[in-house]
Amino acid sequence: MMTNQDNSTDKTPPTSPPTGLEDASPADLKVNMAAQTLRIQWQDGQSSEFSLSQLRRVCPCATCRTERDKKQENPLQILKTDPTSWRVTNAQLVGHYAIQFIWSDGHNAGIYDFRMLRKLSIDTPGPA
């Protein structure tokens, strides 16, 4: 609780500048298996569309993060598989906070938190 100079009580907490992540809750999700895209309609009316191959490149699982770190250390690293051949074969919600994809190469460890997806859509405007 804050007190103003005129001794009135202000119960409003200090506000931070808006980040666009205030409402990272989807109103609607559509995974288009043929086009390999994810379209999210957010609660605030904004929408985002992602290429699933782009989402695979930013997979949040520990294994993929480690692989990306190695690639930064050695940009000439030989890839184990051709990333263009990865396709989503299934998707499922994880609670009320994320979506998980099952990929054609068997990978399924990445849990894509809606806040991460909202931030990704803000950082890369247009189809990702």
C-alpha cells in the first residue's frame, strides 16, 4: 500500500510498461498438418502464425538447446539429420499453459509454453 503526499491511500501497485505478454492465453489454436503451421488467436484479439519447422528450430527442450549451443561454438558442425525432413505428426495441449508436438523423427520433448510463443510472435512479426 502506497501513501500519497496528501495522506490518501493508493492501493494500485506500480505498473510496468506493457510487454505484450500480459495475456499469453490462446482463445483458439489450430495446427494445420498439411501446411505444417500453428495459428494462435490470443485472448486480446491478436493472432500469430508459426511455421512448425521454425518452432522445431527453437525447440525449448534441453537436448535441442544443447545442440544449438554447440552449433554456436562450432558453426561448421555436421547435422545428424536433415531438419527440412522433420514434420509434426501429432500435437497435444499440456495443461492450460503449453502445446507439445510429436515430430516424424520421434522427438517429443519440447513443451512450447504459450508465453514463449507469444514472445516469439512479438519478436518476429509476421509468419514465423
